[in-house]
Amino acid sequence: MDRQPIYVVSGGSGETAYRMVQAALTQFSKGESSALVRRFQNVRSREDVDRVVQMAGEKRAVIIHTTVSREMRVYLADRCAELRLTQVDLFGNLLDTLALYLRERPEERPGSFHAVGDKYFRRIEAIEYAQKYDDGIDMGGLADADIVLVGISRTSKTPLSMYLAMEGYKVMNVPLVPGIPLPAELEHIPQGRIVGLTIQADRLQEIRAYRLKRLGATGSADNYSDLGRILEELAYADGVFRLHRRWPVLDVTGRSIEETAGLVLDRVFGKERAV
């Protein structure tokens, strides 16, 4: 059986529509293997539409489009109806609804959805990255990290990683544990990407004690919130940070995740933020 053709048609690059189609196909067991996706860019005139529709008619292809020009959307729909082709308008209904709601006509600029789509998919990719490389489980993706957070347990590494991922940054976090050497791979990436996290001992004790209470842990687990152990861990972390003077170190005591995230971005990127 021949693969079913899908034509992605756009007045711009078609990147957003193409990614949406590929993402949708992953929901079908044979989607990615049985569907042939072809992209048609810069389709902005009736002649362009005629050419694509004629080709689609010969292959009985499904047309999925993000044509922002209302004139071209209507023309494309009419031509597909003539040839009894299935067409899916990804943005037409949305644009029309927003036009009524905002009482304003859309600017109909080809390619304008591409930047929005890029940001969306970059954030999804960053979230998946943060989940995969949480708590130093796997160092394989280190070269792709925008930021690496290093600190002892309960210094907000994971929630900070996820917050920054929502902003589109790929963040790996690595725990500091006395007696366990730092991953050697950290020495082979730009050291300015690595940020150390610390916290005041009394506050950390409160956080860990509350954590144990929520988990219902008893007995030997109490050592986790023991002040003596906490002071040892903080001293160990401080020693690591002194050996790596190029790592900026942030004290997260009393700071919200949002505030700490802003400080991390300032230390790593300064004013040249990527997102």
C-alpha cells in the first residue's frame, strides 16, 4: 500500500504547520511510517494554489494549510471542493474568531506564525530535556545544556530547572553529595553555563524536616534533616564552589523560584538572553 500523501501548504515557511502535523502523526501507530508529508512554502497567489491543488488532485493528497490571507484561504478551499480533496485550515477559524473578539482585522502577514511556533516547540523540547536530565540521572545530554545547576539536596534544583524550561532553556541539574565525585563531564563544557546553588542551614533544615513529614518518613531518615549533616553537606558544596571559581553561586534562601531564575539568567547570559 502506497503511503498516504499529506501536503502542508503555507504562505510562509510552513515550519509551524509541518511540526504540528508531525506531532499529530505520533499519536497513530502507523502514522509516521505510512504518511508521506510534503511541504509547500510561500504559497501566496492563485497560481501557486492552482499548482499545489493540481498536484494534490493527482495523488489524492490531504491538504493541511496555514494560509493567513483570507482571500487565499477561501480560494484554496473552493479549489479543493472542486476536486473533492480534503483540506484542513489550521488557523482560519482561529483568525476569524479573534477578529470578531478583538474587533480588528488580522494583518495577514505570511510567516508570522513561524516565530510563535518556534518558541512553543522550543519550550516543549526544553521541558522534555529537563525531565530527562533531572538530578544527574544521565549526563549524555550535557553538551546541549544551556544551563547546569549544581547544589545539594533541596536547594530548588528541580523546580528551578522546570521553571527555566518553561522559558525555553535546556537545564540540567546535578546533585552534590559528599563522598561522590562530581561528574568529570562538567569540566568539558563552558564553565559559565554552570551555576552553584546554596542555602542557609537553618532554612534547609526546615525544608528537609517538612519534606520528611510529608513523606511520613521515620527512623534513620531523620538524619536527612539533622543540622550536623546539613552543615557537612553545605561545607562540602562550599569547597566545590571554591574550586570552581568561574561558577556563579546563588543563595536561594528566602527567594522565590521566579526571582532565582532571573538571577540565574543574569549570571549566565547577562542581557543577551536567548528567549
